[in-house]
Amino acid sequence: MAHNIADIRREIHRLSGELIQRQEADGAWRFCFENGITLDACTIILFRTLNADREELIRQLHDRILAAQQPEGCWRWYRDDGDGHLSATVESYYALLFSGYSRPEDEALQRAKRYILERGGIGQAKSLLTKAILAATGQRAWPSSLSLIPIEILLLPEAFPLNFYDFSGYSRVHLVPLLIMAERNFRARSVRTPDLSELFSDDRGPEEEALTQSRESREPLEQFQSALGHLVGTPRRIRQASIHKAEQYLLERIESDGTLYTYASCTVLMVFAFLALGYETQHPVIQRAVEGLANMKFTVDGGGLGESGYVTIQNSPSTVWDTALISHALQEAGGPPSHPAVRRAADYLRERQHRKPGDWQIHNPGTVPGGWGFSETNTFVPDVDDTTAVLRALHALHADDPATLDAWNRGLNWVWSMQNADGGWPAFEKNTDKVMLTWLAIEGAKSAATDPSEADLTGRTLEYLGNFAKLGVRHDWVARGADWLLSHQQEDGSWYGRWGICYIYGTWAALTGLMAVGMPADHPSIANSAEWLRNIQNADGGWGESCRSDRAKRYVPLRASTPSQTAWALDALIAVHDRPTPEIERGSARLIELLHEDGWPASYPTGAGLPGYFYVHYHSYRYIWPLLALSHYAKKYGDESADDPIG
């Protein structure tokens, strides 16, 4: 079944050629960052509420949502998403109706209505974003869980033991507009707003769920209240000052494209919050946000995936991430630093290195900005994973080009400075890991409220430091990162990955990272994790893991092989073994087959956002990770004298 090295080189050449052809004139690669229908639905609801003149886009999003409905009447985040996703179905039903292009009597909406009512009605939808959109448009009361966090928390100094900046950056930018709207009991309805009251069951659902808290979930609130008691002033003046601080917080974090933090989800909430503060719909800030959201759209050509084309709203376009990863993969495939595609990508990436201060400096003061963000309009929200991805892409150029060397040094210094006190690496902000915040009785708080060290981020950082910065466990801070990984390995030998699905992703990152910094292949942790990967290999030779793993907190097989997960597992085993094993041979053969198949596994989401509520199908992943794994196979096991596959 195994392919020989010539087959692998042919596939490397094909993938490389296709990617080079897809590079745009500015040096970037632009692939869709697809995240279900939630943002398509929220955008329709917002634009209709604002009476925004975006008719063509609203119709395109309507058609995209309608086409994604399942025969049972529901919508799913992924193929094996149980018997459907209630929150996604509520959002979809509401948006289809609000768009005006579907009617209540339409068969599709009737099926959706039956599905919602059979599961207890709208009141049973758990997603905080769903609840917020419904509350902001007058369909339900504001969730009582938001009362757990008084808006006055924004006034607490950072010196307080528990303060607003203990929340992760991505939770803060969603939380602030929610607190503004809840405080104002905001409801925006227009003559076009549908009435969803019939979709509530007699029992209106868990409106007061957060008021029956455990002792643990009460503790953060008690700490907030105790700290607030130290503030001087009347309650009314404190409340007014808090609202003003919240408004300024949002205004100061709007990017040049009009979006908040370059995320569509919090931008939608921000617009509703500004309406709650009395902004007119034609206010420039709101109009710029509308423009920014509209520019988040991606037109997907169905192409070879057996699908018709469609338009979707990306939460945060992945251009910097994709460009860095593709440039690195092309170089691993044999592309020299002088290759025009590599040079153009380097020019594009250098220009997007951050030079502005950002919230990350609150917990990491005194460090010069030098990271990179996920999206090209992102100028002050860098993250560790994007930064190491760019540094890999720039590695071959930094020795000979002064501008690249300067960018490289600033980036490396920033990555080093972001190491957490426990030795691991976070995504966005250093030492925002107070477990107490995960006790809040708010859906998603356990995963979103903090930004702790994670195995995938730590492993990927170590891989960069070892293979590209030439650092190893002989360096104390690298050793601390390796120790963190070793102490967070699961009993079965795997690692949990936060930003990919899930145990395959985390195990790949940890294994390749530990090997890069000098851990021996026969170390028990490495041997155990390699054995775990071998044990979960599918009968067809590939690997596949369900999105359900992140909720179950254990590996859940997909019963099918996906290109990216097969590539991750294969790449990890290649890093460990000096010679091809039967598992590696079968895996590489299956990976090549997967690249020529257009079934549903090719578009199964393998990127993670929020367990249970946000998953990502990176359209770039079927190119990037297979190219990287096959290139590593060819470099390690092939004839070094073979011709350079991309020239």
C-alpha cells in the first residue's frame, strides 16, 4: 500500500505548484476561515436591526444558511454533532425569518420550528452569544448570569487581587458590550423584527440558572463585590463612571477596518452596545463597523469539494496565519529563500509585525512590541502561535537581510517574554490563568475566561525554538517549557490541544516540540505518545478525531480520516522515528489518497475556538499540513541528492 519516495515527491511538487499559483500580488495567501453559520446569522440580524443597506449580502448569507440545514430541521457545527445544535438552529431560524427571504410557513422553517420546540424551545439554547442576540433584539430577558459580573469591575485597579484584566483578552472584548447592554436592559426592535414568542415553551427555560450557584461559582462574585466596596463615591456616580470606562474601552480597541479586535463576533455585540449607549445608527463608528463586518465575507467557490459556491462571514480572516504557514511549508518542500513566492511572503509578513502597544503589556510590561496577529488588519493583538509561525517563515532570510534580522530579533524576544510563570506558553496574554474565573456560572467560562498555558502552544513554541532558534533543554527557560509539557501529558500518552481538534493536534505539537529541543526518542513520554498515535490509526492508514473530543475531554474517534489530522499524526511519528515504520508508510500512502478525495472529511472542521460552540474549517489546512508532513518525510527518509521539487 505504501507509496515510494517518487510518489511523495510528485505530491510535494503538485501541492507546491498549486500554492504558488494561488499567492496574491501582495505576497499573501487568502483562504477562507470558515466557522459555521453563527456569524452569518448574527450579521443578518444586526444589519436588519440597523436597516443597513446590504441587501445582496443579506440574501447571500440567507442562502448559505438555508443550504446548511439538515433534513431533521436542525443545523450542526460538524457532521457528527449529535442530533443537532440547538443554539445554532435558533440563530439560523431567526436570521432566515428576519432576512425576509424565508417565511414562517416555508417547509424549511416549519422543520426548524419543530426541532426547536421538541428540544424545549428557545429558552434551552445555552450559547451566551445566542442569548445576547435574542435579548438585544427584544426576544428574551437578559441572562441573569451576567449579573455575576458587575460593570463596576472595569474601575478596579490592576493591583486588586481579582480585576477585569484577569479575564482573557478575547473574553474581555465580548464581555464589555454584554455588560453595557445588560446594565441598560437594552432592546432594539424594528417593524421588521420577527416575533419568536411561540418558540418558547411554557417553561421559558433556564433564565435564572446562574442564580443557583455552587460555593465555588459564588466566590469570584464575592471577591468583586468586596473590592468594589473600596471604591469611593455614590453608587450612581460609580455606575456612570463604569459605563463611560466601558465605552472608552471599546472605542480604543477598534481597528482601522472598523472592527473590534478584528473579531466579527464582538464587533456585532459592540454595535448593539453603542446603540444601547444612545448612538444613532448612522454614527460613523457604527457605519465603519458595518463596513468592516461586510468586508469579513469570503466567497467560496465550490470547486472540487462537490459543493456549490457560497458566501460566509469569517470571524477573523486568517491571512497572516495562512501566509506564514504556507511560506514555511514551501521552504520545507525545497523552496530556497530566493524563490519569488518566499520573498513576496516575507515582505508581506514583515510589514505586519506589531509596533503598537496592546493589552498584552498589562501582564508583560517593559517588553518591546514584536509579535504578529492572526488577521492582516490586526495591529495590537499579537499571539504566540502566529508569531512563531511568521518567524519560521522568515528564518532562512534573517541572516542576510538586516530588515528581516531586526524583525526576527524583536519577534524572538517577544515570544521569550510571553512565557508563563508555570513554564508553558499562552495564546494572547501572559499569566491570565486564575482558575477562579472558570467557576463563573456562565456558559463557556471554563474555556474562554482564562488564557492559560496549553500543550499545543507550548509544543509549537518549543519546536520553533529548537529547530529555528537552535535552542534546547540546556537553556533553562526552554527546559521549563519542556517540563511543563511532560507534567501535562494525559495518562494515555496524548496531550490536549486547545486550538485544534484536539488530542491529535496537541500530541503532534508536543511531540515535535520535545524532539526539537533535544528530548531523546526513547524518553518514556515520547515513546508513550508515539504508541498512542499508532494505536488510534484508522484501518485505512489515516487518522481522524471528532470535534466532540473537546467537550468529552477525551479522544473521540471520527471513524474517518481527515487530511490535516492525518498529516499531524504522520508528522509527529516522522519526528520520532529515524526510519519509516509500517504506520508511517501506511499513513503517507493514505494522506496522498486523501488529497485527491472530495468527500466530507476534506471539509470537516479541525480548528477549535470554543468547545461546543465554535469550530473552524480552515480551507488552507488541506494544503499546509499535508505538504509539511510529506516534505519532512522526503527530507528525513529520501535521497538528499534528489532534485529540488519547486526550484
